[in-house]
Amino acid sequence: MSFLIDFLNILSKKQLQKLIIIQFLIIIMSIFELISIASIAPFMAIVSDTSLINESPLIHKIYNYFNFKNDNDFMIFLSLIVFSLFIVSVIVSLFTTWRLLRYSQKVGAEISISLFSHYLNQDWLFHSKNSSNEFSRKIFEEVKRLTGGIIQPLLHLNNKLILTSFMVVALLFYNFNVAIITLIIFGIFYLSIFLLLRKKLYINSVEISNLNKNRYNLIGEAFGGIKELIINNNFFLFLNQFSSSNTRFAYTSSNNQAMAQLPKFIAELVAIGSVLFLIIYLLILNNSGLNKLLPTLAVFGIAGFKILPAFQQIFASIATIKGNISAFNSIKQELSTAKKQNSQASKILKVTFDDFIKIDNLSYQYDSKKSFALKKINLVINKYSKTGIVGKTGSGKSTLIDILTGLVHPSEGLISVDMQKIKSENAKGWRENIAYIPQNIFLFDTTVLENITFSNNFNEIDMNRFKKAIEVANINEFINTLNDDFNSKIGQRGVQLSGGQRQRIGIARALYQDKPLLIFDEATSSLDSETEKNIINSILDTYKDKTVINITHRVENLIHFDKIIVLDDSQIINSGTFEELSKDVKFKNLLAY
């Protein structure tokens, strides 16, 4: 029951409304199933004793109304009515099943989207502490298990419970003794098997989740380092581990599926025994004649034809849910959080950048480290200024950029823009002002144009801005060598490009965004010194209305910057123009670094 409450709590208002509609369809389907089966009793009674045509006032009235010439014509008419009722029942059942399956798949798709959105909206620290392989596993595998192993079985379970409830109640009214005995036999049978298997089903469910996690991690790690694995020819470790996990996964999954189907075969024997018992009970013990025996056997036979698979479906659904419950548990918290975030979603708080960025007495310490990554940083960056940040590896440059972009927030002190303090609440609004170029450029497996503009709608693309960006980024010559110009595909993660080409696409992408603040985070490290110098100077000349912050090891290319910040041991040790700093010993060391 607690699981059901948790599951309903993660559904949106719209999903719950559609679930209620599904319930009504299931009830309507069950009513039509019941009517079609109930029509068998009078039909078989008349087949076994045609004198009922004259004895029953209702049947006799129908017989005379349609002016049947003989009993055979009337029997054909009744058989067509019964068959028509079954046809309508089948059509309603098919429609309900289609809606049920479509609903479960749609909910599964929406849960995947919700999870994806939830992860994308987390801050940088969250992503730095967690594996993207784990996110992928949950979005795809766990949601797939949730859809096929919980949502669909839950809806089928609900469907069959309503259907069997209608039928059992009707059979109790029709013949209470036979119905109650049959119900007890099958109820005890299925309940006993479930109690025996439920612990094993849950243990297997947890193991399947762990094996899935291991498989995704192995795949992510192997393809992430594929170049080294190919060169060193040492991929066998990954292959052996993946083979072991995959084999175990297949074995455990098949065990759960087999246990869900186990009662089906034994139930057939129980059903045959029940029919024989029913014949003995009605024919011998209850002294029923053949004319009374036939309608009852027909009703219970056809009802059994419907109820027995329903019992099996109920058991299989419960077993399947039990076998996949760990998939729901693994993403339950994220889905609950995502639902709250969606309900509390508000507009991005806008942050204007008209005058300056101010860092005041700022310090930052990572959770896992005792020492500070930044200590007592004080800095003012005016709008339209060009600022370089230099320092050896580990001096705190990247951490400072993370704080400037609002990815992380200071442990002490503050960062403000035009007197607006940057906090988690308005960090997204602040980032609307920033075009960021990292050292490792993220590229799509699509065209050069789409990678630079982040758009696949040609009508939305500003081609003048695009051409200006690729010219300043010094990539137009490379684009001209491609078979389809800027419509050429560049391969997954840009594997068909050199490091310098990838970085120039990243620079063109940032320039195309036309944001007031450009931040280069070692974004030209793969370029030769001359190309980097040309691009930087071109940006300074062409985009005078931009504020530029450039982290680089090549200090000599900062000669035209307004200010250079020198970081060492997590602190600002000096600042000034290139000429002013050229006399500083540590800055001279950086020139040779």
C-alpha cells in the first residue's frame, strides 16, 4: 500500500486525471465482459430445453415479436445476439487495452523527461560528485523497468482485479456454493505461491538494479577511454567484466520472469480438477439433471476461461512489480523532487550587467578538502574591460571562473553584479549574460552550423552573425574545405576534427550567442601561439562592446588586455597591465611556463 501511495504521489495532476479515465474504461469493459458471459446461461438453457421458449414470458414475447416460424430459426437468432455481445465486448476490451498501454508508455516517457530535466537543472557541484553513467542508467534502464515492470503490470493488475470482482460477484449470485469453493481453491493456490516467492523476487530486483549500474559504468568508462584501450590493446578487462555482469543479469531476469509464469502451468491442472469436481457436485451430489447441468457448466466454463487467465495476470503483475520495485525506489526521491520543482517553477530572476562585477573578500573550500581553493579574493571587473587571469596549475583559476559564472557559490564573502548579490536564486539569470568557452568543447553529432548556432531551424539563424563569428574565430577556411560547407557533419564529440578546430568552433559558438560577457577558460590551449594571438586580437578589435575574461597559460597574448590577475597558492598575488607586471619575478616565470 505504501508503494502505491508513493507511486501516485509522483504522478502529475494531468496523469492522475487520465488514470481516472482509464478506471472508467476498465469498469465499462468489465461490464461488457460480464454481459457477454451472462448471455450464455439463458442461451444454453434454451438449447438444452426448448420448452423454455413457451414457459418464459419474456422469451415467448421476443419469439412472437419477430414472428419466428420455428425453434431452429429462433436459436440461430439467439446465437447471433450472444456472438454480437462477445464482439462488442472484444472491441471495448481492445480499445481499453490500447489506451492502457498508451497511457503507461506516455507516463514512462514523461518520467524520463522529468528525470532528465531534474538532472540538467542541478548545480555544478551535484554533477561533479555524481556519474553521468548513473544518470543515463536511471533515465533509460530504470524508467524502462518502471514502465514495463511496474506501471503496465499495475494497470493490468487493476484491470483484472475489477474484471474478476465483477465476475466473481455475478457467479456468487448465480451459484454461491460452487463459486465460493472455486474462489477459495484458486485464492489459496496463488497466495501460497506468492508468499513463497516474494522474498526471492525482491532480492533479484535489487540485484538487477546493481548489475544494470555496473553495466552502464563499464560501457561509459570503456568508450570514454577508447583511444587508450585501442592503442594499448587492454580492453579485455572491460569485456570480461561486462560479460560477467551481462550473463548474471540475463540469468536473474529470466528467473524473475519464470517465477511470474510458474503458477500458470499448475493452475491448468487445478482448473481441470475443478471442472471435474463441478460435474460430480452438480450431477451426482446435487442430483442435477443434464438440462440444469449444461447451463451452469457453460457459464462457469466460459467464466473460467476469462477468470483463470485473469488470476494468472494478477499473480504475474504482482510478481513483476515485486521484481522491479527497486527500479522505482532508485528514482523515487528524484521524481518527488522534480515534481516539487515543477510545481514551484518560477521565472528566471533577471540580472542586469551595466557597470561592474565585484568580488568582495571571497574564499572557497571544496567539501572534500581541508585547504581553501581560493582565499580572500578582492576584485572588480568593469564592463567592456578585458581581463586576463593567469597562474600555474592548481592556483585557483578554474575555481574563480566557476564562482564568476555562478556554478558554485562562495564559502565566505560574495560576488555581486551592479550591486546585485549573485546567489543560487538568481544564478541562472546571471548566466544569461555569459558566453563561456571551456578547454574541452562539447560538440553534437550534427552539422557545423547547428553546433555553432545551437539551432536546427534555418529560419531562426542569423546568418550575418554566424559569418561574423566564424570569421573572427578563424574557422571559415576550414569550413570551406568541407564537402557540404557549414552543413557538413562533424561526427560524435567532433572526433573528425583536430583539437584546435574543435576549440575554434567553441569560440565561434560563444561569439554567435552575442552575450555581454565572454569567458575563455583555457579555450585556446590547443591552438598554436600565432593562431591564438590572431583570434584574441580579432575579438578585441571586433567586439569592443564585450567584457572579456581570459584564463590562459600563454601570458604573452594578454599584452593588449586592460588588466591581468596573477593567482598563486589560491590568492591574488599581483595585478596590473602586461607592462606593469613584466617586472614582477613570478609573472616572468609564467612567461616561460
